[in-house]
Amino acid sequence: MSPKELFLHLRVHWQVLLSPLFLWGFLLSGGVIGPRFWAVFFIFHVLFYGGATALNSYYDQDEGPIGGLWNPPQVTRDLLIFSVAVQVIGLVLVLFISLPLFGLSLVMGGVGSAYSHPAIRLKSSPWTSLLAVSIFQGMGGTAAGWLCGQEDWTTLLSLKAILGMLSAALIITGFYPLTQIYQREQDRRQGDITFAVHWGERCFPLGIVCMISAAVLMGALVWRYFGHQDALVMSGGLIGLAGLITLWWQRFDDRHVRANYVRMMRLGYAMTGGFLSFIGWQLVRGP
């Protein structure tokens, strides 16, 4: 594989969709943007998430559309070596930054490998795949942001941190199955009974309920720590996302793979754009 094809499989633009989870934890922790923030942000979103995504692409051997790539380059063993090397580099770098983040990275990396590797392949079971992504990507990503802002790992046991991680898990639980809804036939051919394969169109009401639940929980946190006006903006945005999922559900046709892929990407970028605008404003504005 060419260097360009290897880097394409990192799907860096796709990893942007996960960045609000990290930023949400960082915001709640009271962190201040500086060199440490940018270093950890790069390590997690490019090296760790990108490397794990490339590893998943290698084991999946996808020929059809995947998150962020409509026509992914054909994979070879080069991608396996590249994906592992990228994650190892990330581990070495984060070791010099923070021991708590290093420990979290080891756990998240192990779960990411188990998600894809054929010997375990959490992805092949609907409930284990959903739990793995919700807990270790939703809660784990938020915990990484929190630890980036606060070195003391025991602060993750505070009510503020726990509720922040739970609210992020709700977002991922609602959105993750929708990222699989357009590739159910491909997953069936590979023998992967993903959550979207298992639940079908019921993924849409699940997404709606999760977004509304997240609106309540995140709204309460923002109200408590940032004010009622900001809380209304946060909750309103998540309820708007629930509305977009409802519109997609009304127009959903399993035969139109391209249309469903485009709607999923638009939904993801709308969600990310809203979160980044809100959290970015909070971080720039300061206390």
C-alpha cells in the first residue's frame, strides 16, 4: 500500500466526530488549553483512534463504504503493521505526558484490538459491540479529556465526572448503530451480527431516545456549572439532533446505500459542529 492509502485508513476526518467527547471531559475538568492539551488531543485522535480504525479496516477487509470513506483503498498486511506502529508511538508519547492517561490508553487500546481481532471480535456480537463502543469510546474518550485537564485520576470518581461520562455514553449509544445502518448487507456477508444488523430500523428510535436523554443530563450539568442559558443551548441542540434522526427515519430506505451513507455523515458533522462550537466557546470564554 502507498503511504497515501495507509494514511487514508486513519480516517482523520472521521476521528473529528469523536473530538467533542474528549473536549466535553476537558471542559468539565476545568482544563486550560496549552501545549499539553494539543499534544494529548493529537495522540488520541490521530494516533490512537486513527490507529484503531486502521486496524479495524485491516481485519474487516471492507470493500464497500465505511465511516468516512465511500470507496476505501484495498488493504494489505502493510496496514496491520502501520496501524500497530501508530498506536505504539502514541503509547510511548503519552507515557512521557501522564501516567493516568497512559493507563487509560492501554485499556482503551486493548478493547479496540478485541473489538476487531478475529480471535475475540467484539464487533461480531450486537450487545458486546455496543457496550464496548459506548463504555470505552464514549466514557473513555471523555475520561481522557478529563485527565488531560486534571492529572489526579481519583477526580474521575467525582459525581461531575461520572455524570459527564454517562452523558457521553448516551451520545455514542445513540449514534454508533446509525453508523452501521447503511452497511448491514456487507456485515451479514462477513458474519458480523452488528447492532444495526440485529435491531434494524429500531436503531432510529434508540438514537432519538438517547439524544433526548443526553439533552436532559448534559443540560443539567451545564446548568449547574455554566448557567441556564448555556444549558438551554446544549439541550436544544441535542433535541434538534433527535429531530434530524426522526427525519432520516421517515425517509429511510434500506436499498439506498449511498443516500443513507450521506445522511449519516451529515448527521455526524452536524452533531460535531454544534458540540465544537459550544465547547470551543466555553473554553475560549473561560470561567
